[in-house]
Amino acid sequence: MALLTIDNAELAFGMHPLLDRANLTVHDGERVGLIGRNGTGKSSLLKIIAGHGAPDDGQIRCQDGTRVVMVEQEPVLPDADNLHASLTARGGLEDMHDERERWRADARLFEYLHRFGMDESRPPQTTSGGERKRAALALALAMQPDLLLLDEPTNHLDIAGITLLEDLLVRGQIKSAIIITHDRAFLDRVATRIVELDRGLLRSYPGNFAAYEARKADQLVEEEKASRRFDKFWAQEEVWIRQGVKARRTRNEGRVRALKKMREERSQRRELTGKAKFAVEQAGSSGKIVIEAEHVTHGFGDEVLIKDFSTKILRGDRVGFIGANGSGKTTLLKILLGDLKPLSGEVKIGTNLEIIYFDQLRNQLDLEQNVIDYLA
């Protein structure tokens, strides 16, 4: 049974087309991995499927009675005294007219919150990015969607959270899903089909990501051969048209019209995105010690996140922080960068350093500026 049908959908921002007469059908029981380069319109498509907008043309329709639930890339939890009240408001559970169904949904919410290791009495304002993602996933599952839309679900999740989500998808507790992710391992484990949004079109490939890569490589080779054949013939026709007299003869008017059509087709060809090239100047050398922490302890209220932590980071080190969501990884990073003062202990930052910090919520971006002005 077809849960979702996309028929000749068109969507554009300004002169940039995101969907160009795109078509897709998603059937009950499918787990579709939606992939594509950044900025191609994947999140915009998911929002339209969820009912948060409409295409410029064409149709996107779901089977009657299909319950569609979306978990966005950066879930926003309403302020409330506790997580349970916040999620109840976010999911509209209070507005359910059937009291028994409302009670069942609430019971499922408690169940999934506990499965994701969340305390329903905790204020949402104190949660980390990974904990907010866990809470939003718990709410989505409690609503028992027929079609679950996941936008970068593994972002901010710890390893245990990713493993739990994989199990829920693979073992059938989620009926059908469309998943945007750049996590290749996650796609290999959960996807039954890969759909690529490429130059406005939706192209479907059966199987997981590994199967897609094999088929895609063959397709790109054939596409490149076809483009070379087209360009060679087009160049020959351009030489012919410049001969002048022959092209103006009545019996060659069809050939002239064909050349005009080829010119238009070539000008409208949407090329594969190329590779960016950057030139980076060599920075001046810093000292050998980059950061040194001695007996750092920090926490919030009665909760101790970091206890008597010492480390020394040297020039050339590449250090990875891992741990459960909410365990204090971001807090520790801010302490080591000097953005947050620990309750006790000392942090020394080396000399002649240029530090760049990319935070998970991208708070350093000025959303009132356009890209070029911000970079300038």
C-alpha cells in the first residue's frame, strides 16, 4: 500500500530549484534513506511531507488516515516545569478528545522516555542537545506514526541512543520512515531503500547505502559518457551552422531547429556539484602545550559532571570526547577553551594560539546576515 505519493512536485527558492518535477512513492513498511548534498532541499521536502508547507506545483499526498510525525534536526522543547509537560504541549496530547487514547499516549510517552534514559520530571531548559533529541524521539514514537520523518536523527545522540534507535527501526516498532542522514553506517543498518535528491530529481535505489554506492558509480559513468557524446555532436553542429549558406537552405531548416533545441538543452543542463578548493595560509607556530588542565571539578547544583580531571593537550594532538548525552562533554570543552570557569581546579591555555570553536547549535552564526556578509 502506498503511504505517500509525490507527483511532479516543484519547489524553488528564488531562481534556485530544489524540486524539479520530482516523483516518488513510499510504501507501507519501507525505511527510506533520503540523501543528497547540503542545500539540495532534503529538509524542505520533509517539512512539506509533514504538512508544514506546500510545493509550488505538483502534488504531495498521503493515504487517508496516515499519521505523519516529524522529528526535526534541532528539536525545540517548549519551556515548562518538567519534561513531561513540555512534551505534552509539543505533541498536542492535551487536545486529544478521546480520554482513553490520551491516557494510552501518555503511558507510551513515559515508556519511551524511560527507554531513552530520560527523567520526565527534569526541566527541559536544563537538557543538552542530545537529551532534547532523545525526548523528541520518545514523543514521536509515543504518537505511533504510520510514517516517521527523521531529519538527521543521529546528530547529538550518543552511541547508546543511536543503537536504540536502530533497534526500534529494524525490529518494526516504527512502521515506515523517511530518514535524512549523512551517517553511512546508520543507513547501512536501517535503510531498505535509498532515495537521492539530485539536481531537483528524486532517484530511487533498492537496498542500503552500500548497494546504492555500487549502482551510483555505474550510473555516473554512463551519464558522463552520454554527456560527452552529446557535447561532441553539439560541437560538430555549431561548426556546421557557422558555414552560413548551407544552413540557410530550406532543406536544412530541420537541422537548424534541432541545433537550437540542443543549445537550450545544454544551457539548462544542471551539472554535478564540483569540488571546492581552499588555500589556507600557514599559521605561526604556537608553543608545544596547547591546553593544560589540573584537578578540574564542575557541576550544576548537586550534580557533579566533572570531578578532579587533569589532562595535557599538546600541539598535534587530536582528542575525541565521548560519553552519554548530558554527561558534560560540552561543559568540559567550554572549560578547556576558557569560556566557562570551573568550580575548582585550573586551566592554562598555551601562547600564540588561534582557537576556532564550532558549537553544536551554531550559536555563533548571525542569522540576520546573509552568508557572504557574515564571512566577510
